[in-house]
Amino acid sequence: MKIKTSEAAKSLGLHPSQLFLYIAVFDDSLTFEDVWPEIGQEWVETVPVVGGHHYKHGLEYLQPAQPSQPGVHAHGLSDSAIRVLDKLCRQSKRGRVSVSFDALMNLAHISKSDLEAVLADLRKRAFLDQDRTGRGRISLNPAMRNEIDKIVQQSHGHVR
């Protein structure tokens, strides 16, 4: 049974592009272009440009979540998740440059159970790179660099 990509991504709490990144990781022989669907030029031409930005009709779930509880920021990440992103950024842990779970736990000053939950959330959002060593190494997803840097920069002063 097939479902729309947007519905699949929404049910997983992902942006559709993040879903395709996950799919591409399942098979090392696949490239991003192999899993990304083609779209007709007529669709591109129908997307109106308003004030220099494309209108995102019907994609409300892609908008940042509003804080619903203390410690959860506008982009839907907890203080601990932002702290982990910040620490990994500051240590330049991207792609093949990684850190162990224990070292990250000490670096971010987060308990083991909390860090496990944070890492699961960050993996779900495709902020963490796939551990290809099988040794539990943690690093940021280089493909998400701009988004991660933006989150960390916006959060400075809020998370230490």
C-alpha cells in the first residue's frame, strides 16, 4: 500500500526531505536523487512567489512548532537537544568526526536516560549522521549543517 510522501513524513514527524534522506541511508548504493521524486515543471510554475518567498499552502505541519511547555523551543527541540547540538557544533563533530556516547554525556552534562531520549529525537529529525562504524559514535549530519547552525545561533543565550 502506498501513501503520499507528505503524509508519511507528517506521521513520522519529519520534513519530506528528511524522510528521503533516511530512505537514502538504508542502501549505500542509492543517491539522494535516486530516492527523491521527480516533479513536473507545471507544478513549479504554479507555486506563487509572494514577497520573494514561496507560498507554503497546505504545509502547516512544516512550520516550527510553538512552545507548548517550558524547555521546548519554537523549533520543537528541548533545551537538552539544543545543548547537544551546540556541544557537537562547538566540537566540530560532523560526518566522520564523531564522539562516543559517554564523552557526549560528560560534555553536555545530561543523564544517560535523558541523553538517550535526546539522541533518539535528533536521529528522528535527521540531525545526527548515521553511525557507520557500529561502535555507537555520534556526529552531526553534514547535510543538515545550515539548519543546525541556525538553531544553535537562535538559541544562544537560552541554553548553556
